[in-house]
Amino acid sequence: MALHSTGHAVSSSNALLVVHCDGPIDSDRVRRSLDRFLDVCPWPAARLRRPFPWGKLHWAANRRDPLTPPPVRRQAIATVDELRHAIDAELNTAIDPRRAPPLRLLVLDGPPEVTGGGVLLLTWFHPLMDPRGAQNLIHHLVHLDGHPGDAPWGSTPPVFVRAADPRSFRERGRLARKSLEYMRTLPRVRPVSATDGAAGRVRFRHASFVEHESAARPARVTREIWWRLAVVGKAMCALWERRKCPDVPFLLPVAVDLRRKGDLGPTFGNMLAFHFARFKPSDAGDMPRLASALRDQMADALRSGQIEANDVAMDFLQYRPLAMVRRALRWKGGETFSFNCADVTDFPAALARCFERRVVNAYHVPAVPPRPGIGVFFNRCAGRSNVVVAWIEGVVTEDEVTRIVETVREGLGWTEAP
């Protein structure tokens, strides 16, 4: 996506973290925290660079030149529609990381029935960090807000970026080649997506639900990513049938967070490796069996070292233009994956309060690339389960999005949150 956005693409590569609080958020406190953060860590004000034509794509923060800090803006809203329009504008106002900071902050004020009391929108250029990294950044800003002084972290500040891989270039190159060989085995049949090449604005639909324990499907089962992939696969299968798409295998990336459990881990950069799940639309009729098959695929990928190889290959891709990547993978027609699906799991308990306000809900809204043009994303916060469908205008209709959300709700046994 970073390679795509530094070329001639017009689509947005933004991602949002939307945090609803129980009262108005003081934008001056957010601004002061961000200024203090930039004294320690420059990446939110960096620029994306690539020495032409074969240099490494990288974030550059030159301390000798003044960098424009990311702005912290404030906006008043009065209705749910205005809230949706504000999120839509942040999603579609693309960030050019070569010329502007890769991060924006917007504070929204409005009535409690619309905002909960106040909303903080964190918008970033997607390759700057992953969703967990965005949560980490908010955590750091809140920590700075509550710890005045010259050394808010004492003598050991957090780890902001991932340490360099200690393995030799030859060893990493061997793993990267293994990943490429694996990727070449995936598109024996070109993956099909719902898009017909539409290139409109990014749209989104957010809904909150409450989970209920079921004798047939306990919450532990429905929270597994494999069950959720199977449920989303069933929703996409119905879409495929209406579009009369062939019964060729779905191909979709499944993110694997490389951070250790219980640790914040690095904030900036890519901390995700990818496994590529495959299944036919016709397999979605038996969700328990499909979920079990998807789990087995991941287990096989871990045993064979494919997850590690794919992680290493991501570093090597920083040296290659997107066109060469596609040629190497032998994909034609611009198709990459059939759809996107991810689960960010629980919003951190450490962020139960944000700038002295109680968090009542938080969810992620990412842009999706023109192909596949649609994605379904999950997380949980403050007792609510959130689902966000993001799509490119023209790929699906509003009614089709409603059917997808309803299929997800039924498959996971949720009821609508009050």
C-alpha cells in the first residue's frame, strides 16, 4: 500500500481509530501530549522517502530541519449523520506521506446521544503503523498527559520501533525466497473479488452488538478468528452467488501480530506477519467444518515456517516497486485478494480512561484498496462487540452491506447493543 500510494494512485490508504468518551476531550491536552511525544519520538512527523529508483522505502525524520507536527483540530457536530460525515471525510482525505505528516488528530464535540460525550479521531497513513500501534500511540499520549516533567518514562522509554533482525542477509534472503515460492503456489486460479474495478470513495458501516453465551456456540468459540472468517465467508458467498462469480477459491490475508502477549510492543512500523487462507465459496455452507479447516491451515503454516518467511519477505518488499511484486506473483488483472477480514480483539484495559474521560466505545475504520474493494473488521470495547464493513463505493450496495452485517450478527449470536 505504501508503494501504491507513492505512485500515481488517488485512493486513500488511511486508517482511523475512533474513540468515544463520556465527556468532552480537551484538545489542548492532546496537543501538548503530542508535542512532548515528538521530543522523544519523531515518527508521527516524518516523511516517506525512496531514493530513486531502487532505494529502500523508509520513514525519514531529519532533526536538522523543522518538521511540521501533525495538527490537532476540533469540530462541533450535532447529529449521527454529522459524526458519520466527519469520519467519512477523515477516511477519504488521503494523506500524502511524502509531503505531509502521516498522522492527524481530530476532536469532535457533540451531544452524549451522538458522541457519548466526546470523540477522538486518530487518522494515519496505514503503513505508518498497524491498529495495535495506533492503540499504543494513544496509550503513550495519555501517559504523557498524566505524567508531567522531563522524564515521564524514567530512564527507560518504551520501545517505539522494532529492533533490526539480527540474522545475516543470506539467511533472511533464503527465508524471503521461501515466502515467494509459497506465494506463487497460491494463485493457481486467479482469485476473484466482488469489485469490477470501481474506484470511488471509501464507505463504511459500523454496528455495535452484545454477545450472549450459547449452549451450541460458547463465546470462546465465536471469538476465534477462524469462526469469524467462516461467518464472513458465508456472507461473501451469498454476495458471490448474486454476482454469479465462479466457485474458485477465496484468498484472503490473515494478520498475525508478532508482539508478545501482555506487552505493548513497538508502536510504529509493521508488526504483522501474514498467513493466506484459502477456501471455496461452496465450503461456507458448513461453518464448523470450515472454521476447523482454516485453523488447520494456520497450524500447517506455523509448522512449516511460512509465517516467519512471510514476515521476513515484507522487509525485502521495501526495495521492490509494486508492479514487480505483481509480476513475481504472476497475478494478472490487478486482483490480489477476495476480501479483507481482521479482528483487533479487545481495546486495551489500560485505555479505559482517555485524557481523563471514560472510554465508552472504540473501533477501527480502515480504508480498503480498490481491489478487493471490501473488508469486514472486528474488535471489542467496554462490553460491546463492534463490526465495521468498509468498501469502495460501487463495489456493493447499501442493502448488500446490511445483509453482510446481519449474516455476521446471526452467525455470531449477537444482539444489537442499546
